[in-house]
Amino acid sequence: MAQYARGSAVAVIRLRNPPVNALSRAVLQALEDGLKKADADPSVKAVMICGENGKFSAGADIRGFSAPKRLGGALGPVVSLIESSEKPVVAAIEGVALGGGLEVALGCHYRIAHVKARMGLPEVTLGLLPGAEGTQRLPRLIGVPAALDMITTGKHIPATEALKLGLVDEIVEENTIEAAIRLANKVIGQPLGPRRLSLKPVPKVPNMEAFLDEALAKVKRQARGCLAPELCFQAVRAATQSPFADGVRRERELFQVLLSSGQAQALQYAFFAERAVRRWATPGGASWSSAAPQPVRRAAVIGLGTMGRGIVTSLVKANIPLVALEQDLENLNKGRKAVMFLLEREAMKMEGGAQVLDFHNPARLQFTVDFDLLRDVDLVIEAVFENMALKKEIFHKLSKICKPGALLCTNTSALNIDEIASATNRPQQVIGTHFFSPAHVMRLLEIIYGRHTSPTAIATAMQLATALKKVGVVVGNCFGFVGNRMMFPYVQQAVFLLEEGSRPDAVDQALEDFGFKIGPFRMSDLAGLDVGWRSRKDQGLTGPSLPAGTPARQRRGQRYSPLPDLLCEHGRFGQKTGKGWYLYEKAGGRTATPDPWLLNFLSQYRDTHGIQTRFIDQEEILERCLFSLINEGFAILAEGIASGPEHLDVIYINGYGWPKHRGGPMFYASTVGLPRVLAKLQKYSEAHPDVPGLQPSAFLKKLAAVGNPPLKEWMSYLSQQSSKL
Ligand SMILES: CC/C=C\C/C=C/C(=O)SCCNC(=O)CCNC(=O)[C@H](O)C(C)(C)COP(=O)(O)OP(=O)(O)OC[C@H]1O[C@@H](n2cnc3c(N)ncnc32)[C@H](O)[C@@H]1OP(=O)(O)O
């Protein structure tokens, strides 16, 4: 709702829809009613619009876009109504003015903001454009380059920047509402024509066409298959080419295209999924609603390899004092240097720089080889390399040294949390925190509870994720947890496709065209092939522990490809050695080119194993890689490793470069249709009966059999799972 109140000469309209004053139909109706009331009341000389609870508005109610009676065009006319008012209207912006919220403010004749307020037009991140005339008003106010930047990226800007851009007229440090009322009183009677943005010309840019061509090329490069940025661009370009009314018509057309595109639905699903996973629960009954986190006043990180360095950087950026520990002075000095380099770089990106991070202060960041300094920390993150014996040794030591309440986290991508916890005298305080590389950049934190992990430990790890500005997703303990477990069949299919006749660049291209940031072979070269090789040796799949006489392309009765092992045996570890699935300009190089040696090697390999080379089209590449990954997702859900498909989707979007505009793998499966996913898996598993990853999971079969229910209903079918599956 919006509350109307009349003070002296200034009427106040307060947007009220907790928690963020989203503009629902009811709010818009009340806003319109308030404006009409103010207009009709001769004692009212000016209007001030503000938001309840220190927030202007987070924009249109996102749920309204998928409601049967869509919010659609309701907002634009209200913004026009504000602008055409004969009495001055002042927006008092506190907290946030985003999307439709900022468009309401753009309709006002004056904007005054609190210094801590943030503004933006993030519709593009939801697959939309600022469809309440924002694409036409903003360029008129702040110019085309700045407007294009805000509208095509969706970034939120602070009030100080908004003032510089001319987006607001004034910023205040004290009471914004009082300042806005003062301003409203001051401007009573002043001409409103110059304050109506729709009447202003779009400021000229020298050589506008060349500027726009360049801007479009940049937008396209960054969009990677996402429609909204380009359509946002087109709407702003319309502002430069047409009068306001025509620009608005064009904006509406483009908005409708986006609204009915599957991409908007996927991106809005992703928005809510990210928030839904905060409400974690375990099959044992622990949940976010009853568990309270412990405070983390001081932390420690053990191991300053690639992961440890990123984790330390992340903690420093979150202002958590910490101890960074290495096993010896040589590694400590190497690690310290690398951490300092990362921190200097991060500080340069921040306002206030190194002083704000304060990382030269030993009270905030202390480097040591002395385990004793871990006595009074509240939380330890062990980040040594993936070796169970080593991790157990460290955890045994930690359980002797750390204070009783300290939370003991292990950064692992696959190892058994229960086994690590068994080395301690406090398994309830042991938890997996799977960071993604680079740990100070990647948003995902997979949080893995073991059999004994307490609800407090989970809540504390989730709180840590928030402090680190990461998305924490709570999952159960199994090999590879959620992300890597789903990745195994995907990568396996990619390698099988090479065996059968494809090429690394063809597979990567198909998946990158689908929208992945990076295909599986480029990714493998980046991460280093030796990582998987070591793990396969530990599992006895290759190397000296492989029993003599094991068939080259079979393990434990299932199809196996030794191709990645063979590459490692040739010293091809990826970028670090200058060659892997691709050739690089030098060791450590980043430019991948197809390698004739590898293509020749693949062809000889096929000859050796009697494999007939065949052409594999893009459709088969996508179906085999993606559907096997999705299939594993259904198995994970059925086992209760994750409490809903949103968890899997948030993990894939934030940790594995899954294109957000496709909503995550499980959402994507729902758009393809589960019967189709099932039929394809059945077809491929018949052709490859020795590949378990292609055999449809029982849960997928069940959902297809019950008529392909919507994703939000999937989990309700698990409790009814019958023996007929
Ligand atoms: C009408 C057609 C024409 C015009 C086009 C206009 C389009 C739009 O305006 S689209 C909306 C644009 N706005 C946004 O994208 C902002 C989205 N919100 C956020 O970025 C953040 O929520 C926030 C920065 C405003 C606040 O962040 P934080 O403090 O971390 O809180 P939460 O994110 O957890 O949000 C709290 C709660 O509010 C729900 N919510 C937030 N924004 C909206 C919204 N615009 N519509 C509906 N609901 C919203 C959010 O989902 C949380 O609730 P749940 O935990 O229950 O999910």
C-alpha cells in the first residue's frame, strides 16, 4: 500500500510494502490515489514521495511478472501521472531506489537522497528492461553513456555517484524526509517544465552513431546469449533517435518481447532460488529457523596454496581478523607474498584502499607456522591439498589445540566429511566449506554437513558465507557433494565424445554456445589435468595400483576413458605446462589453440581401440553432457543430499559458469520437459549400456510418469516414492 498524509502545504505519500516496498498492484493503485487526492486538494502545494522503513522501493514486485494478471504496463502511466502533476513532486530516497522504484523517482520533479542510499535499474539482471519509461528518461537526465552503462549492466550506484551523474539533486547525511519536505516547500510555485524529463532533449554525444556501435559490440560480447542487455541497448538507442512518446512505444514493445521470453522467467527464478537456499534444512530436522550461529571474532586458515590464499583474502576483505598458517617458513613466505599481492590488488579496487583493509596490521592478519596460535580462534578453515591422511592429521591436531567451541572447517571438493571428523573429539563442530577458485572472487560456498555436524555449526558456516558476500548452499555429504558429483558424468560424456570422433574445440564450442562461460576441456586445462589424475590414482582407477590385466577402457564393469590419464603421462597438465587438451603459447599461457598433435593422438587412439570415428553433431554433444549432469541431479535430490532443485541450480550458476539466463540445470530440465529428458537418456543409455550416468534416475522416471509436474512440486513426489520405481 501507500500511505497518504497531509502536513502543512506538502502532502506525503509513503510507499509501504515490507520488506522492500516492492511496487505491487495495490501499492501502485494507492500511489495513484494519493497523487489524485493531492492534486484535488487546493491546500496541498507540493508532494513528497518516500518509502516506509528507510527504503524507497526495490521496484516492481517481481512475482507480479508471472502472475496471471501481470503487473505489465501499470507502472508507466503512474510515473507519467507523477511527472505531469502541476504541483512539484519530490522523491526522498533512502535505502534503495531500484528498478521501478527509481523510475518512480525519475517521474518526480526533484530527487533528494540519503548519502547511504543506492540506486540502479537492475531489470536487465531479471531478463527485463526498465519498462516504466526509464530507458527514455534516464538518458535525458544523465546522458547516453552513463544511462547505457546503468541500464545494460544493472549495477547499483551509491548516492555520491548519483549526485556526480546528476541523477539526484542533493544528498543529505541527516534526515532525508525532513530535507525533502524543506525542498518541496522551497520549490512551490517554481516552473515545472524544466524539471519534466520527458520534455528534455537527450544530451548529444560527439559522433553518437560510432559511440553506439561500439557500445553495442561491448554489450553483445558481455551478454553471451542473454537477450536483455541487447534489448536494453535498443531501447536507449530509441531515445537517441525518436521523440519521447515514440521511444516509450519502442520500450513497451521490447519489454513485451523480454517478458514473454523464457530468459526472463529463468532469471527471475534464479533471483528467488538464491534467496530460497538461505532457508536451509537437513533431513534430520535441523533448519535455519531454529539454529543460531556463533560469532566469529577471529579465524584461522591452514595452508597457503591457491585455495588458502584466496580464502585469506576473502576473510580480510570481510574484516575478520585471522591467523594464516603454513607448515614451514619457506611455504609461509611464499604464501605471504602471494596473499599480499592479492590484497594489494583488491585494495586498489576499493575506495580507501589498503587503509580500509588494514592487512599490514598483525592484529588483523598474522602469518605463522605455530599451531599454538590457533588456541583462541573461533573458526579454522583447513585448506591443504586433497589428501585424506594429511587432513585427518591436521584435524586431530586441531581438536587438541583449539578451544572447545571452535568450528573446524575443511575446504575439500570431494572428500568424506565424516571421515575427517572422525579424527577429532568434536565431530559436531566439523563441517565442509567447499570454496571455488579463485576463492576471493567466486560467489559460491558449498557447505557440507556430516553425520554429526550440529545445526549451530551449519548456521555459523552460513553466516560466514554471508559475511564473505558469498552464496552459501547447504548440502549433504557424498563423494563430490553436489557440484562436482554432477560434474563427473558431464565431463565423462565430454571425454567419451572425443573417443567416438569429436574434438575438444567442438565440444567446448557447443557448450559455450549454450552459454557456459567455459567448455569442459578449456576448464580442465585451466584447473590442471593433474588434479583429477591424482584423485583417480588414489581411487585405484589408474597408476601403479591398477590391477594387471585391467582392460584399458573399462573399470569395475563400466566404460572408462583413459584419455585424460594418457595426456598426463605425456606431461600435458593443461595451461601450466603449455599443453593439455589444447596448445598454449607458453607454459602458463592462456590462449588455447587446437593442437594437431592431440588430433593425431586421438586418431591413433581410436585405431588402437578399434573405435570407428563418426561425426557428432551439436545436439548430441549438448544432450549427452547436459542430460547426464541433470540425471545425476535427480539422483542427488532423491537421496536427500540437497533439499530442493533450487540448491542445485544456485550451485551451478554461481560455481560452475552455468548460464544464468537458463536458470540452472534443473530449471533448464523443467523447460525442456522431463519426458523429453527421459526419452533422450533412454536412447543414449541403450546405445551405451556400460555408462551408468546415462541410465535415467528413478526419480526422473517417477516425475515423468506423474505428468511432468512444475519444478516447485518435484520434492513433494519424493515422500510418496513407492517401491514401483
Ligand atoms: C511494471 C513494468 C514496468 C517496469 C519495469 C520495472 C521492473 C522492475 O522494477 S523489476 C525489479 C527491479 N528490482 C530489483 O531487481 C531489486 C531486487 N531486489 C534486490 O536486489 C534486493 O532484494 C535488495 C537490494 C532490494 C535488498 O537486498 P537484501 O537486503 O539482501 O534483501 P533480500 O534480497 O533478501 O530481499 C528481502 C526480501 O524481499 C524480496 N524482494 C526483494 N526485491 C523484491 C522485488 N522487487 N519484488 C518482490 N520481492 C522482492 C526478496 O525476495 C526477499 O524475500 P524472500 O526472502 O522471501 O525471497
